[in-house]
Amino acid sequence: MIKELRVDYRLIHGQVVFSYIAKTGADCILLASDTLLNDALRLQTVKLTKPQNVKVVAKTVEDSISTLKSGVTDKYKLLIICENIEDAYRIATAVNAKSVNLGGTCDNEGKKHLHQAVYANEKELELLKDMIGKGIYCFVQGAASDKEIEVSKLI
């Protein structure tokens, strides 16, 4: 069962992951990334930062979608973390996710600053609008203790 689908370009890191494990009760983190598996050093670093008693699995976005659709993840309380809005969109729309939490995105040229550590380019803004139009609740929330801010109020 998907407990949270989060966008955070850092994937697993310190207090945020621990706060989201506590918030969601997740027992498995699915890292959905098309770049992580090709970076051995980064993959090893991510595995070292995993919370105790929580399974961590890294898959490409397409493999993540296939795995989620297959039902083999139904036994887990999943925290899914993607690196960017486009990957979260692909997953959310493929598996009918209820919500997408924007925690942190890269600040690159041409991106609009939405809130705190969240930036989006025109394509990503369109994807967010599309998800909202499909009834997917999109919100910004840095740490689990922060107030949720609806993306629809920021774009």
C-alpha cells in the first residue's frame, strides 16, 4: 500500500526520511529513479543512510510502476521517493496515487520558485496541473512536521 509518494531530489537523507517513516509508518522505501542504479557510489551512499528495520529497494521508474501494478508491494507500507516531478507524475498517473508530496526539487535555470526548496519548469508545472485536474492532491511539505501547502495555491 502506498503511504506516501514524495519528490525529493536527494532521495534518502537524514531527518526528513526519519520523520516520514514516523509519519507514514512505512516499512519499505521504494526509490524510483532512472539515474540511481547507474551510479554505484550514490547507490551505496543511499543504502548506508537507510533507516533500521526498513527495507530499501531501488528501481527504475518503469520497473517501479510494473512492480506496483503487479501487487507484490501490497504487503508493504510504502514510502516512494522520486527525484523529480516528471517521475512522480509517471508513477502517480500509472497507479492512481491519491497524492504527491513535493519535498525538494533542483533549482535549475528556467525554473519557477514555488515554495521553500521546490522549483518547477513549464513542463513540470503542466504535469502538476494535470495531476491536480485528475484529482491527485499535490502539496509541498519539507519535513513531515511542516504544514502542507497545496500546489494549486502556488501555481
